[in-house]
Amino acid sequence: MTTQPQLTETQKSAIEEMVINRVNAMNNDAVLCEAIDNKVHSMEEHLKAYFQERFHFHSNKA
């Protein structure tokens, strides 16, 4: 099992902004959702995992 690198506060902040945009756009803007999903798809695995964790958190609040 490999240890995941720690995320910087800048990475966390950028991902948090993307998550909130993605949650807000879920039912409103398919183009924005697709752009965010494509960006997430190209991220390193530890960044994807953090995005998914935050997305799940915010999706449940929405």
C-alpha cells in the first residue's frame, strides 16, 4: 500500500471551488459539469479521491 501525498492548502482550495461549482451546476449547466468532470479525470489519483470525497460531502448538503 502506498502513502498518498498530502494536499497543499492551495490544492484543497482549488478542488473545493471546483466541487462547489460542480454541485451548483449539476442540474443547470451540462457544459460546465462536463468541463469539470474532464478536468477531474485528468488529475492524479490522490486529487481525484479528494475531489470525490468533497463532492460527496457537498452533494449530500445540497
